[in-house]
Amino acid sequence: MRIGILGPLDVRDAGGRSLPVGGARLRSLLIRLAVADGAAVPVDRLAADLWPDEGSRPPADAANAVQALVSRLRAAAGKDIVSLGPTGYRLNVPSGEIDAWAFERAVAAARARLADGEHAAAAEAFHAALRMWRGPALADVADAPFAAATITRLTELRLAAAEDRIEADLALGKGAELVPEVEELA
């Protein structure tokens, strides 16, 4: 399974088929678990994140409300997508199958190539990493308090990766073709 959060939520099965995850709160649950990067999220934390303001308070029994959402997520994306352990719910998707974490690793590898003076390989790697983006990070939960820090971090990393890619392209003598892009960034 692959989960895309670098833009609107995109969930795909192992065969690449899109899995619709309907409902804003259900998408929020999946994104919240995805940003935890494999860590368990306590039920009370999930409830607070999924019902962040007074107008959308969780039902009296938050644990049951979260469990009902998890059941709906399992029905939409597969029974093994989420597990419950002693410390909370955990997404059972390797971080490499979540585009945000794959992007971070790809940028780190590209930066290592740039530092080693492998400008062509670095430029290619930065281009590939930046193509993972399909829109604003965590677009489905852009206003959710739990998403703010992750959105900021990923957006800053995207901008830094673009700058590093430009540096690699400049080292390859591609200055003239970069002028419009650099002007757009300024």
C-alpha cells in the first residue's frame, strides 16, 4: 500500500489501484496516523486531533468514536492497515510507502551526492524527489492544528530541495535555463 500526503490524500493498493477513503474525518485519521511515521498514537490524542474545536467535540465516549473511525478505515483500505497496541493506534504501512517520508530520504540521498560533487546525479535525484509533490503538503488537513508543524517542516524541506537542485543544475552549466525558475522563487 502507498499513501500520498504531499498533496491531496492518495491511497493506492499494492497493484497501484486507487482506494477511495471517503469523509473528511476518515481522511484526517489516516493522515494523522501517517504523520506519526510508524509510532502509535494514543486514543485520547487521536480524539483531540480529530475533534480539535468545541464545535466538533468527540462524542462522550471518545474511544468508541475513534474505534468506529478505525473500523471504517479498515473497511476502506484493508483490515491490516491499522493496529491497536497498548499505547494506541499505529498505521501498518512502512514509512517508505508514505510519500512524505520517502521524499525526506530522497532529499537526504540527493544532498549526499551534491556534497560529494556528483552534480548530475544530485540534480537527477532532486528532480525525482520534487516530482513526488502533487500539491500542498497534507492538503486535506491544512487547517488542522496537528498538521501545522508537519506542513511547515515539509514545505521548508521542499523549498530547500529546490534550492539545492538549482545549485546542482548551476554546477552543470544550466544557468540560462534556470533564470525563469529563480525569478519565480524570488
